[in-house]
Amino acid sequence: MKKLILILSSLIFLSTAAYAAANGDISISSTDLRFSKSYFLEGDTIRVYATAKNNSSQDLLGVVRFYDNGIQVNGDQSISIFANKTDDVFVDWQPDSFGYHNISAKIFPWKPEIDDPGNNYVDEKVYVEQDTDHDGLKNTIDPDMDGDGVDNEKDTFPLNPKESVDTDGDGTGDNTDLDDDNDGVPDKFDEMSLDPNETTDTDKDSIGNVKDLDDDNDGSTDIEEENIGTNPIIADTDGDSINDGQDSFPLDKKEWIDTDKDKIGNNTDIDDDNDQIPDKDDPFPLNVAPTLELKEVPETINVMEPYTFDATPSVDTDGKIVSYTWKIDGEIFEGNTLMKVFRKTGQHDISITITDDSGESKTLNFQINVINSKIYLQLGIVLITILLALSIYFRYISATKNSKKQ
């Protein structure tokens, strides 16, 4: 029986081969479908090869079509096969999704009427690894799966390269969401679109008006502005081009500076610096002159002994003192203090001039008496000695006279 079956099978095969040789047949087998890579990644390019075989004694033409899950990959690939020869064709396949893919190749002969359609088709099931950003790393080992520059653990949408943040947690990424913070104000009208408690930022300092203590950033706090009557969301309430915080008269468009703080604006004040010199006669009408003061100076000092003159108590209320110039008996010295040793007794002329950073100066002239206290001391000692000697002498003479009388 087995022998009979073997004989019949051989006869069928020979008859089929003889039919193919006589009529013409192009075939493809499972071993004729090959891939350039054994590991498949989403978005990668894989070359798929197919070998078509001419089983007949005549030259044959046709095309091979490749499919991915039933969808043709690229165009028809022409084959021209000599008798009993083969022809190779290929296409480049780029899987656009991960998971299982059924890759197939099918032959379409130009003369289907003489072809055996039973051996024209072959397929293979392959698995494509997920690689969302197509960077050559499968998602299971990629620290940034969507390639948006935000690591997976910090990315609310790790598989969406266009989204990474969802401020209000509504499942819609901020790039798509029309109201990121879900405060009821659309982002295009919301100056603080990522803060549900804020919608306005008047001064554009990235602090919403609810939290900002100075909404218009004019230098005056909102509370201060409410107290004086200026507008807390308009930096220049009176419109004089000076912000409220720098304007001494924020509600008076004609005034903004009060140099001497007398509550009369400089445009009205006839003595802006209150130095008792009218502005029209004052070379420094906007500068408060420096105040010149010395630490207490004695009326007399001792010759050949050092003494320090000290002008450090001097002040300039609207700037700073930039120079201290001393003049003693025609000699010039600089510094806010001066140590001087006088070598001659008598009256000495002294002047000190201070100048502020606006160029205005104040000068003080005075005299000091230099004495030689050692001479007076020596004279005193001599005088005391003489007096003592006279006292002793007269006491002795008196005692002698009294003894003779007795």
C-alpha cells in the first residue's frame, strides 16, 4: 500500500513539473522571502527581498508586489526570468506602527493562463518593537520615548512629542488645551494661563495681580496708592510721564519734583533747594548745599604737639561730599581729617572747604592760638620756688630776731 502511494505521489509531482515545464510557471517559496535585519523597530527602514523562480523552459515576465498587513509597500517590482532561472527583487519597508505585521510577496505573471497560481504567494509574520521617536532605541530602554527633550518620568504625555505638560490635569496637553489652568478664562485672554488663581499681570513681571504688591510696578504699593488716591494699575496716574512712585506729586500733572521737600513743586517753588538764594540767582538751584561741621576745636593748642582737625561730621543730604580741602597759613592739605604740628606760636589762619558731587562748596574760616605751655610751666615753677625761698627766709629771720629779744 505504501509503495502504491509513493508511486502515485511521484507520478503527480512529475506530471505537475512536466505541466509547468510545458506551459510556463513562476513560483515563490517561504525561503524566498528575506529581510535585511532580524530585529525590527518602528520607523526603521528594512529591506525586504523576494526571489521568483521560473520553472518552465520558456522566458517569462511578471511583477512582484509586497504587502504589509494587506497594504502594498511601494510599487510593482518587475521580474524578467530566463527559462529555469530566478530573479531577485526588493522594496524598502518602514513600519509606521509597532506590534505584529504580516509581510507578504505575491507574483503576478503576465501570462496567468499558463501559470500555476498555487505557488505565487508567500508571507511571514514579524514583530515590530515600539520606538515612538524613531531614534533607534525601543521604548522599553529609551529614557525619552517621544524625543521631545523631556524625560519620561517628567513627561505627562511620554508618547506624544507635541505634549509634555497638563497643568489642569484634564487629560489635554497644554499645547492643545485652550484653557491650560481651567480657570474659565481662555489662554489667549489669560495673562497667567498656568495659574488658576491669576488671570492678569498688569506690569508683566510674571507675578499675577492677586499676589503682586505693586500691580503697575510704579514704585508705590497698591495699598499706598489706594491711600493717596492714585490708580494701582496705572503706573503714571496724572499722565506727566513720571511713574507714581517717583512722582512727588502723583496727582498733579504740572509738578513731579520737590527738591527741598517743602511740599511746593519745583515748577512753582522760587527757591527749589531752600538755601535762601532764589533760583534765578542760585548757580546750583536744585542742589542742597553740603553742611560743614567740625568736631570741637579748642581755642588754643600747644606748639610742637600734634593735633587732629576733624571734618567728618559734615554731610550732604542730597548726594555726597567728594573733597575736603584745608588751608593753613597758605599751605594746602586734603582729607576729611588733618593732623598738624604747629612749630610757631601765635595766631594761625585756617580754612576748610568741602565740595559735594554737584560741585557746590561750603567754606569755614577760623583762627587758632598756638602757645608754648612748657614755658609757662617753667615760669610757674620758678615763681613758686622764689616764693617758697622768701617764705623760708622771712620765717628764719623772724625766728632769729625773736630769740635775741629774749
